[in-house]
Amino acid sequence: MKFNDLKLDRSLERAISDLGFSEPTPIQGAAIPPGLAGRDVIACAMTGSGKTAAFALPILDRLMKGGPRKGIRALIVTPTRELAIQVHEHTEDLSRHTRIRSTTVFGGVKPAPQERALRAGVDIVVATPGRLLDLMQHPWLSFDNLEVLVLDEADRMLDMGFLPDVRRILRQLPKQRQTLLFSATMPAPIVTLSRELLEDPVRLDVERPSAPATGVKQTILPVQQNLKTKLLLTLLRSEQIQTALVFTRTKHRANRLAEFLGKKGIKVDRIHGNRSQPQRQAALKAFKDGRLQVLVATDIAARGIDIEALPHVINFDVPAQAEDYIHRVGRTARASQTGDALTFASPAESKELAAIERAVGRRIERRKIEGFDYDAKPEGRFEVPIGERIAAIRARKADERARSRAKQEARFAREGRANNAPPPRPPRQRRRRPQRAPA
């Protein structure tokens, strides 16, 4: 099948040609025809399979052939800011020869620019649940003319606890609409949601077990937990890895790892939930532009990271869930390319590793790095225990309170009264003697 066979609007065919695409990916070839026909679709698609175009092209074609209309006509809900930005960018690329306008709505930034864009009028909104709900409280934001709803990465929205927010959004949308649901996995709550939302949907690969893309070479590197930083530094300095997206289990570990690599002369930055949106976007842009050798990320922040020809993904920590492993390694070998996924596995992570191998249906190759000293002593302590971190936070807050009290007492002293002095008494009023009645 060729894109020309889909009979898309000519402006869309022109954009597809500009982007250098001629043949749709499997998910695009399966999802676009029923999407163009106005059917509801539920698709279980691997990350990196080209699913954004699978729902964006039917939306754009519908909007083009339906003629100009007022109001928001399509809503795409995603779990993370990064994914919202990625979907918006792809949609803009595909609509470059049209007058269709789209915008993003997500938290972590000031809402005023988003409000101005919505008030000015757009056809497509790509949004995360939290900020969208905030803006839906305003009477000027209306979805009365909505024609198409897309839930992208539905399983991640479930994992992040967004399902109640999604249901609140759905209650405020028109019942008559086309609904497209895309998810890498299909846990029971998502299946239940799909039954409530979709009417006689076309089901695509719902029974297919989730697995990484076929172009991903998966390797396990067994190593003691306290030697993971040394092993990563060895790989980076040996020039075996020019560029890598490195995943950690927590935000604290992402910070510590980025700090460690930076002190060793590695060009590195980090991206996680505690970083502001400008910081996350700046780090991602620097990585895409080749100014960083390593980008350290957590699972939540990594959804939506789309980097062309990313050669290496490294699991610094074995993910707790097999689905997270699949999404992590799916950042490489995108769009039928190839890539390497390396997982540092300590003996304490054997249970999680076994669950991953059951999910992918095979034993993953183990390998040791030649020349690395697996009996070396670690350089100091990598992670600060949670108890110590909490104690440090409490001590810092106590110190801040003490400084605040000292400043207050100094201010009182300058004003000439002690901190514990009672307030001044009001002036005493003289009692007036009662007047005697005249004799």
C-alpha cells in the first residue's frame, strides 16, 4: 500500500511527500482507512510505530473535506507534556499546506499564552488532562462542535492516575463524535474504558502481546548495583556509545547520575517531573541537536521523547514493570530503524528482570564488557538513603524557620520593643461624675 492509495486530501499528500514518506507503517495502513471512514478505532500499537500519523491524518482529512467551521473540532489527550508537544509538532508538519490551526495545552508553564491561543480560535487541541480540566472551567472554552476525540498512550494515563481526570473530561464532551483510542498495552481498566467510549470500533492488534520493536537489539549487562556508574562511564569513554538516553528509577537517581557524569566531563542533562517545562524542553533540544552525549530521564518524563536515529537506550535501573521496559527500549529503533537497548541488572533486580523476559517471550542475551573490573571498589556513595534525605530537608526547614524568627526579633528590637512585649494599653478614660438633679 502507498499513501496515494488512501485518497487523502491533496494538501496532505503534498506534506507527506515533503516529509519523505511513501508507504504507511503497519499501524498506519490498518488504522487510517477506518479512521477516514469515520469509524471508532481501538489500536494496540508499539511505541515508535508511527501511530501519531495514524490518527492525525484521518483528523486532518476530515477537517479539510468538511469545510471551514467554527470552534474546536478535534481533541487529542496525552499523558505528558513531551508527548503533547511531539503530537502537535507532527500534526503541524502534516498540515503545513493547510489553514488548519492547532495548539497545545499542558501544565508546567503559564496558562495565559494557551488561553490566548484558544480564544483566538483553533481547530485541533492537543492537551494533558490536568491543565485541560483547569481551562474547561472557563465559559469561553467550548467543545460543542467537537467531531473527533483521540486518547493517546491510554495505558500511561492509567499508570499516572489520570483516568478519573479523563472521565471528568469525557463527561463534558458531545456524545456524538468519532473516538480513536491508542495504547501500547491493554490492561483491564483501559478495556473497560474502551467499551464505554467506543461504538462498534475497529480493533487493531488488541490480542497481540506487547513487545519491543523488532529492530531493537536487547542486551543484559550483569553488574553489582554499586558499580553501575563505573560501568556506564566506561562505556561512554570507550566510544562504544556516542549518544544515549539513560533511564533511572527515580528523580533523585536521575539527578545524582547527571551530577556524577557531569563531574567526569560527560556532556549531560536530565529530564524528570521536578524540572520546569522550559528546563525539560531545553535539555531535550540540546540532546536532539547533538550538544549532549547523555540525557538522563525517568519513565514519566520520557513519554513523548521522539529522537530520530537514536542509537542507544540504557536502563541504568531495571524497570519495575515490564510495560515500562517496552516503552523505554522503544525510544530506539523507531520507524523500522535499528538500535541497541542495554540493561544494567544487579542481583537484587532479578525478579523484575524475570518478569520482563516473560513479557517479551524469551531470555535476553547476557554480556560482560571486556576490560571492565567487576571487582572494583565504588567511588563513594551514589544514592543518599531516603531517611537521610528527609532528615536533611527537615534540618533545612528548621534552619529557615530559625533565621525567620531571628529576623523578626531583630525587626522588633529596631522598633524599640521586645518580641514578647504586650501590646500597648489604650488610653484610660476618666469617669464622668453623674450630675445631681437640681433642687
